[in-house]
Amino acid sequence: MQKIVPCLWFDGNAEEAAEFYVSLLPGSRIDRILKSPADTPSGPAGMVLTVEFTLAGAQYVGLNGGSQFPFTEAVSFQIHCDDQPEVDRLWTAIAEGGAEVACGWVKDRWGFSWQIVPKRMIELLNDPDTDRARRAQEAMMQMVKLDIATIERAADGIR
């Protein structure tokens, strides 16, 4: 059992969100659904209170707590992608019903923020050649969805 488990606060749609999230990545599943044994401020007895799920091997809980605490960008999940097709697939799925933001950030239909990050982007930002790293970051800062080929060309000084 994972010692620390992040809990995401939803407004009655934790099960729907968890089902969507686990459809995105291998190593993901719904583990348990708890229906409230008693009435709570967020709903009646019998409603889905929590959804425990595993996302890419890590455990999470979705709590149907009500509308008083919406998601903000202060907390987001990064997905490290191997290639552009993975970036494109995840971006498209998460952005549907949500909002494209900037620099690889996208909000899902529940308002939760995700960062869809190519592993190559992280490598380029950590390049020992600081000019290459700067050019890669400057290119990334101009994008909404990240494009690996464009960032690599920028890092190489190719316009």
C-alpha cells in the first residue's frame, strides 16, 4: 500500500473522472468504490463518496465532496510522454470538454490541470549547453500543445 495517496475533490463526478483517467494510461484501474453509508453535506446515503483508483501504478482517491473547493492550477499532474503520438493522443483526450492552456498545460472537463510533457523536452531543458536549453525553453513558451520536432529545431538554432 502506498504511504501517501493524493485525494482529488470532485463535485459529484469522481467516478466518471476516475473512469476517464484510468482509460488514458497503462497500469491504471478502478480499485474500489465506496458508497456513503450515511447522509453527508455533499449528498445522501448511498451516493458514491470515494473512488480509489490506480493511475499508471500510483494510487489516488476521488472524493465527491461538493462544489465548495474547485480545482486550481496550484496542483496538476505531469504525464511524461515518450513521443509525439503519445503527446497528441493524451492532449486530445484530456482537452475534450476542457481547455487548452499554454506550455503543455491543459485542463480536463472537470477543471483539473495536466501537463503533457515530452521526455525530450525535459532532456533539452537540462542540456549542458545553456544556449540550446534556452532556445528550447523559448520555443516551448510560445506553444500551447508541445511539439517535439519544433522544440528540437529551436534548440539546434534552426528556425
